[in-house]
Amino acid sequence: LKNVPCHAEFYRYVQFHNLVSEVLEFRELDSIVVYYEEYGDDLMGVADRLSSFLEYDVNDDETGTTTVEEDVLPSFVYGNTYEDYFTKEQTDAIWDLIESMAHPTVWKNMKYYLSSGD
């Protein structure tokens, strides 16, 4: 824990996601995971997945085609991901903390970012 910078912030971050996961499981609620990069990589795909998850019909009843056009969706602008903010040793310590604290479902979703950074 001593090698983890801002360890209280990372604790709160993981704990928030753990608690959300517990509520979803306890209440038997459906959920969807959308990763930050997906908005920039496949905005229409994300829009389709979200509309399907929310059971919001975006298809024309007569033609069956999507009524939402990509040019009417707001453009996604990538923000700073702060990939180089921490040293390799600090990043490793942060990931060790996250893995040790995270509920298995949360870890499954968070480790996406561990592999995407390699």
C-alpha cells in the first residue's frame, strides 16, 4: 500500500465499483459495460448497444433501418488518459491494489484497462 500513490483515491474508486456490483447482484438488475475508448472507436455500435439495452427502438418500423445517423450524434473527443502520469512501479502497485480489492466481476471489467495499456 505504501507504494501506491493516492491510495485512498484508488481505494474509493474500487470500493464504489464493488458496491455498484453488489447492488446490481442483490437487486438482480441488468447492466451493461461500455468502455471509454468504445465511444471513439465505434460510436454507432455503442449507440446501438445502449438503445438495445434500454429497449429504446431506434429502427424505422417500415424499413427496419436505424433512424439515428452518425452525423447527428455528438462527436467524441478523447480526453487525457494520464497513461504516463505514474511510474511503471507505481502503476504495477496500483494494479496490484485494484486486483486485491476488486470483486471478481469488477476485476473482470477493470482488467480490460490493464491489458489495453500493454
